[in-house]
Amino acid sequence: MLLLALAISPILGASPLHAAPHLPDNPMERVEVFSTCAGRMDALTTRLNARHDAKATETLRMRDEFDMLADAMMPLDGSDADRQDDSIRSRRWRHRGWSEISTLFGDIDYALDLRKARRAETSLEAKTAVCARLLLPTG
């Protein structure tokens, strides 16, 4: 539990002193970033809810914001088939983000090699911190 707390502390306390990552200019590339982060936050929320951690509320809020941003960046032009393809790609990116984080949790919890577990913790922290820096702090 201590390792999880250390891994997610940057998410919920992301310092405004750290600049947000540069967002791509292309709308679909932005959809990819936001969808991936929504998936990451969803996996983290699932983990925190399973552990009855109060921080799940904040990660759920972040997930909802990323979902909203991804939807807002979806191109409205093009045919119905193009919009459907874009929606499918967005869901795939979201699932990829969820899979990234859930795989890291598996490595943290079940790796027989302590170095692999530590690398997973570092990667978890980095992936979730990138997403957290994209959102404006609340409160």
C-alpha cells in the first residue's frame, strides 16, 4: 500500500511549477493523448476503489475530464463512417491507457524480481504524472 501511495502522490499533488506537456496541434493526436489519459485514470480509479482509497474520487474526476476533452476534440467534419472510425480509435487508445496501467499494477504486485517491480512503480508514476500535468489543478 505504501508503494501505491508513493506512486500516485504526484498525480493528486501535481505541482503547478511543473509545466504541462506540449499537446500536439492535430486534433486526432490530441484525442489520442486525452483518451490514453482517460484510460490510465480509469485503471487507477479501479485500483483505488478496490482498496477503498478516498483518492479514487479525484482520479475519477480526472478520468471524466479526459473523456470530456477527448470528446470535445473529435472532428465533426467528414462522413458518418469517418466519425465512427475516429470513435473506435479513441476507444482503442483509452483501452491502451487502461492496459498500460493495469499491467504495471500486475508487475508491482506480482513480479518476482524486485527491480522489475520498482521499474513498474517508476513507470506508473511517470505515466500518470504526465496526464495529471495536462489538467488545471482544482481547489
